[in-house]
Amino acid sequence: MLNTIVIVVQVVASIFLIATILFHSGKGSGLSDMFGGSSSLSGGTALERRLDKITVATAIVFGLGFGTVLTLIVTPAALMGIELMRLKRLRFVAAWRARFGRGPRAATAA
């Protein structure tokens, strides 16, 4: 349930981030000029400043969502990998004992 919610938020945030970036005006004219007028050298229009704040907020949500998705995917996979390594070691030791009658000895420091 939590995974689904986080992934949906991540997809919505990524689409919204793409849209807000495309609305910014570049060197020439951007899509935001259709709605806010011309840009000036003193920081842009009120629409551009508001669009900057919305883009930053969306980027923060996207980053937090990305970190959460990685945590939800990588942590269980890492824990599963550790458990698989332990099981492989136990099978190796059991096979060694069946073949040679005792467990493998660890290398001792000289």
C-alpha cells in the first residue's frame, strides 16, 4: 500500500516537474510568456518568480520521493542478499562436512 502511494506521488511529481520546467522562459521566449507578458532583466515577471518557487517545491518533492523509492527497493534487496549469502555459506559448510567429515577451518593469523 505504501509502495503504491509513494510511486504514484513520484510519477505525479515528475510529470509536474517536467511541466513547470517547460513553462520557464529561456533566452528567447518560453511558454510562460503566453500567460505573463514579457520578461525583463530584473528577475522576470511575478509569474516567473512564482513559477520558480513552484519548480523548487516540486523538485524537493521529487527528490524526497526518489529517495523514498530507492529506500523501499534497495533496503529489502540488500537484506535479502545478506540472507542469501548466509544460506549459501550454510549449504557450503554442510557439503564440506558431508565430504570431509569436519567444517572448513578459518585461516589463522601467523
